[in-house]
Amino acid sequence: MTSTPQKYADDTLAIEEKNSFIITKEYRRFAEFCDACRREKYIGLCYGAPGVGKTLSARYYAKWFFLENRLPTHLPYLPLHPDISSCRTLLYTAEMSNPYRTIKQRISQMRTQLGRFNEELLPPEQQTRTVNNIGRFCELIIVDETERLKMEGIEQFREIYDRGDIGLIFIGMPGLEKKLSRYPQLYSRVGFAHQYHALSQEEMRFILSHYWEKLDLSMNPNDFTDAEAVSAIARITNGNFRLLNRLFRQIQRVIKINELNCITAEVVEAARECLVIGVI
Ligand SMILES: Nc1ncnc2c1ncn2[C@@H]1O[C@H](COP(=O)(O)OP(=O)(O)O)[C@@H](O)[C@H]1O
Ligand SMILES: [Mg+2]
């Protein structure tokens, strides 16, 4: 069977990711931090425990879901989603296996593509197609999974930063500041450090009420059963987004299998037993 080549860029998954993202207080803090690094052209460090939402926040901030499928040159990029006209950020996920030499080349390719897409979305009389102009659309580069980079990789980013008129953010786990402080050349250029926190209890309650709705249930804060279930979830997940999502998937399963119509502390407990907590 031969498959027909895809002619148009497909944004179905991107739109789904965009719509399912919950704008939390932590995301707002993260976005302010990114805006500041971008505006001031500083280097910023963002660190936080695994599963709190760093990667997803970076993807949302950069509108990365609209760009990532269009960057490989052999894939179709048209039609360009209108949101791309406000994309000014590149997201680079560090890989263990990638030799550091490819970093500059990769960033430069992504930068050109970002510029091209942005130019194509401008009215024809404003399009210049000159190399300098195409480069100016990139204002911020976010590097995710920074701990995977060796010294040479970090050095490449410092060079990119020094040459370009851009902000640069390194995302990683707690301890990232310490690791980077070993590179004084880079560390002396760090303008902001930002800690990404887990969800607060209050916010988790708000998010859970949405999750309840997804199961066609309504949460009543005055109902003891609901309050008990919510505090069980809060205790188990400790505000960790990844854990919360995983636990809720199990809750959904327990509810369905047992044909229940409310989430109780026992349901939460049964769901927890299906998870290996800690492996997140
Ligand atoms: N703002 C958000 N809205 C919806 N789900 C989220 C959000 N942030 C995180 N999640 C969920 O938590 C999971 C872990 O988030 P991720 O960004 O990968 O964490 P980190 O990079 O900090 O390890 C995601 O796969 C997603 O299921
Ligand atoms: Mg991550």
C-alpha cells in the first residue's frame, strides 16, 4: 500500500494541546519571567521538580505546538496558523546523544524557519526576505532539560547568546543553578532565576472541579464526601501536575468499572494503589 504524501500542515493536535492547557498562577509567573528575559535580553534560569509543568509551560509560551511540525524542511508548513505571527520564541530540548556541534546549526535553521513563517504572514509590502530581517523575529531561546548538556553544549548557547540580540532561558531541575555556577563565563550573564512551584492547594481545588466536570459530576465544597476526596488527592499528589493527571486517569477508570456516580476518598485510594507513586 502506498501512502499519499501529506500536503498540508495539520494543526489538530496543536489546537488540542493549546485548548487543554490550564492557565495556572505558576504559568503566569513563568510567562512574566520569560517576558522579562526577552525584553531585557537576559539569561534566565528556571528550575523546579519533575512533573510541575515546566515543559508544558514553555511549549505554551512559545506556541511551540504550532511550530514544531513545520520546522523540518521536508514537511508541509502551509497553511500557516495565524498564531504563528506572534511567535518570537524557539524551544530547544537538549538530548543526551546529540553532539554539541549540531546545536548552533540546529538553532540557526530553526531561527531562519521562524523568520520565514513570520515574514510570510506579513502583508507583501512589509516582507523583506533579507537574512538580517528574518533573524530578528527570534527574541528568546528556551533550552529545556538543561542537565543533559555537557559543558561544550552550554558553551555553544553562550556563544549564540553573545552574538544574537536575544534572551536565553535554561530550564532544569533544582540544582541547575549550582551546575551552571561552575561556568563563570555564563553565570555572570544570568539576570533572573525563577523557581517553578507545584500547584497550591487552593488552585488544585479549582482544577479538580474542572476534572469533576469532565466526568459529568459536580463538586460541592460543602459536601463532606467531595471535601474528603479532594484532600486525599491533595495529600497524594502534593500539587504535582503530572501525578495529578495520572491519578485522575485511574480515578476515571475506577469510577467506570464500578459504575459509580461520585468520587469518594475510597475511590481515590483505590486509584492510588494502581499507581507507583514517586515514579513520575
Ligand atoms: N498547565 C497545565 N495544564 C494541563 N496539564 C498540565 C499543565 N502543566 C502540566 N500538566 C500536566 O503535567 C504533566 C507534566 O508536565 P511537564 O511540563 O512535562 O512537567 P516538567 O517539565 O516540569 O517535568 C504534563 O504531561 C501534563 O499532563
Ligand atoms: Mg520537562
